[in-house]
Amino acid sequence: MQYKEAVLNSEDIEALINNNFENEALYLVFKGLSENPEKHRALLQVFVEAVLKNHSENSSGLVREIANNGLAGEKGFSVQANKLAQWSRQGFEFWQEKFKEAAAQLALNKQEIFLTAHSTFSGLSYFLKFFNEKSKTLNIIVPGWLQNDNIGYKIKFKDGVAVLSWLSKPFEIKEAVIVDDIENTGQTLKEIKDLLAQNGFDSVETFVINKKI
């Protein structure tokens, strides 16, 4: 599939789904909806509940339904998709294995984990699965929301149930690990590290999946 000028519309997203690139389509839908936080949160809530209910991190039917619901009513939808070209160099299935291994490792980490949206959403179901098994809180930061009151999400797991809430400043926790798939210029990770450091964190580490796994 050609990623024409790295900008895709709803028809392109549908084509990704039809060609079994559901995880990549899901990532692009969430990214494309980031300017609508309420819809973004509602879609994430449905996705989290569905993943835990189905106990399957790779349910193509689930991802297809969620992605299609996200696009419903989104006339003129478009989203930057240059990340697909980066992943395709190593292979999409290879990256899914990377996400899975990273999720398994980080679920055992005692520090607070912060996923950087939205590229990590391609492997989000793995993080939900492993963090749920360990009843470990999963934080998600949306870089485009750093100047907002709510900068992302906090997902707490207990007895197989996930409670999703907004992630807001300031923070009570002191140590964090910021997770991203690939470090390009490093500017996004720097902005997130600076924000956390300014809002109560004593220690902020980074976990770049392409370097660690």
C-alpha cells in the first residue's frame, strides 16, 4: 500500500483494515481524533473494556469494529501516517512482537510507566493485557495535550476491571519511565521529560522500544 505523501483519509484507513493492518489503522484513528478529547476518551474506554473482555490482544474483529466506530461521522478525516513507512522497513509483524515484548517487560517494572501516544497504540492491546495481569497502572501521555489540564490517561486495573480517568498535573508519584517506539529528533521525549520534572518527578527515564528490544 502506498502512503501518499504520508497523509491518509478514512478510505485509506478502511483499506488498511481490509488488508489486515488493523493495529496500524487503530493507531491512526486515535491519532486523527486527538483534537477531539471527549471522543478520543470514549473510543479508548470502549477499546480497553473490549480487550479485557475478549482476553485477546490480536482480535481483528475487535480492532475493525473500534476503528470503524471511531471514523463514524468524521467527514474530511485525515491523518499523518509517516510512521507506517518507518515500521514497514522492519516489518509490521516484527513491530508487533516488539510491542508485545516491551509490554511484558514493562509490566514487571516497579516504576510508573507512561506510554507516549499515539504510535504505541499500535501495540496498546499488549500493554492492556500484561498490565491487567499484574494489576499495574498504565499511564498514557498525548503530546498534543501537554498544555491542557488533562494531558492523557491513567488506567488502573483490579480484578480484571479497568478504570480509565484523565491524567492531570501535578503528580504525586516520583519516578517514571516514558515509553516510545522510535526516537527521531528526541524533541517529544524531551518535552515530556521536562513537563514531568516540572510537576513533581525526581527521576524520569526513557524506554525507546527500537533501542531496548
